[in-house]
Amino acid sequence: MKRTILLIIFVIFSLSLSSITLYDAFLLEVTEKPIGNEIIDPNVPTDPTDPTDPIDEIPEPIVYENISTDTEYQDQDMTIRLEKIRKFGSDVYVVYVQVRNIEVVHSLFAKDTFGKNISETTSSMAKRTGAIVAINGDYYGYRFRGLIIRNGRLYLDTPRKAPDNMSMNLNINGVMSAILEGSDTGQNILQSGVYQSYSFGPVLVDNKEIQSLKSNYAAKKNPRSAIGMIEPFHYIFLAADGRTAQSPGLTMKELAQTFVDLGATFAYNLDGGGSSALWFNGRIVNKPTFDGTKFGERTVSDVLTLTPITRDDND
């Protein structure tokens, strides 16, 4: 009897110890921080002497061949190709651009001055700055309204009236997009990373779809200038001849369709008509005209260019 009582007491004591240990386990401190400083990176070999572990190597920088011809240009920062095509019975000049440094996308003011009624030809601005490509901009100096951000600086923030009140923005991340003027302050838009902003329009293509093209001149065939994006840092500069029997020009819908056919996800109309001018590597490639009988450039307020970056020998 005595031995039985001792056995029962021993069993109860053992169970009590197990309960205390189990209870204590649930009282362990929980922390969101890793214990210790060691971090295992799956991309770094744990044993550098182990020949079976992969070894990370620093890739060699890509060296791009310098090319400069009548239809091509390439340096370390951009690759450009010019092509002439026929669309809707008109001559269209297409410049395909792949940018590796957003700084090559550079805006110029006529006579290097921002203001009303200051003008200069596209070719003159391109020549004096060494631009490889230049296209006439939005002729802001005629209306002096809109959102004007150029080369990362805000110059004008005076919203236009509908339907021509959508600006084109180019961000430092290489993305082209549209914004309703007055929907935010120009300062906020600038601080969001917008590098260039042009106010003409309308928006032709957005998210690969042709937009509602509300404009007094949308249905008429005319010379056109426009820019578009295939993907970030991959752009199209385009000019269409117009007002001649050989090339009557494009309607807005035809212009938009041309960009879609070329693979653009976004496109925006710039000042056209007699202002339309496209410069490539030393010459105007389209045929600027007012009425189809007299040919020559019109002076404009501004251009958007692709200009090589000048580097020091130590860069």
C-alpha cells in the first residue's frame, strides 16, 4: 500500500514538471527582428572556395558603336533611325528613338529666350545646339497658356480651356503620359518627376487605344507633327507632309492610326500645318509648307530635340 502511494506521488510530480516546462515554452519572447547579424543571401556563395558555387561577376559595360549617316545615328546615350513611309496617301517621316540617358531629350526656346512672340526656325535651333533630331513643339509663345515644363524647370502654369487642355508629360523615368491642365499645380507636377511638358494636343493614343479626337481641325488633312512612346525610353518622332497633290496630309484619326500601326502605346499631337518641321542629322527631312506652293520653314517658339551629351575626357 505504501509503495502504491509513493508511485502515485511520483507520477503526479512528473506530470507537474512537464506542465511547467510546456507553459514556459509559450512564454518565450517573440521578436520581428532577426536574431544576430548574419544574413544568408542566395545570390552570394556561402563558401567562396567551393568550386560548385556560382560566382557573381560584374558585367562589362556595353560599348555602342558610333554611327552617323543620313538615316541612322548612334552613340552611348541613344540609337536613332529615320524611315520614310506612305500612310493614307501621304509621305510620313518616322524617327525611331531608343534613349539610354533621358538628358538627351532636350527642349529649346527660340533665341534661348522664354516669352511671347519670340520665334526661330527649327533648323536654326538644331544647328546652333548640335541636335541630331529636332521637331517643332507647341508654339507656346502664340497662346502663352498651358503647362510648360522644360528640361526640369517650370515656366508656365496657366490651364487652357477644353477640349484642348491636355498636356503631354515626359517623366525622368522615361514615361510619356497626359494630364488635365489645372488638375494639379505645376509645382506638384514638376516635383513628381516631370522633365518635359508640352501643351498642344489632342492626345492621339493612350494605352494603345485611339482617343476621342475633339478638335476644330481633327477631320481635315494637314501637315502634322507628333511624338509617341512605344515603351519607356523608346519613342517616335513623326512628321507628315501635307497640302500637296503628292501628299495631302493626315486627319487626326489617320495620325493616331499611324502611331498604333507603328506600335505606339501613347501619342500626342504637336503644332502642325505650316509649323511642321522635322530635322535629322543636318537637314530638314520633310517638306514644310503653308499652302502647298511655297515651301520653307515657319519660325516657331520652341522645339524638342535629341542632342548628344558633351562629356569631359574624365567622364
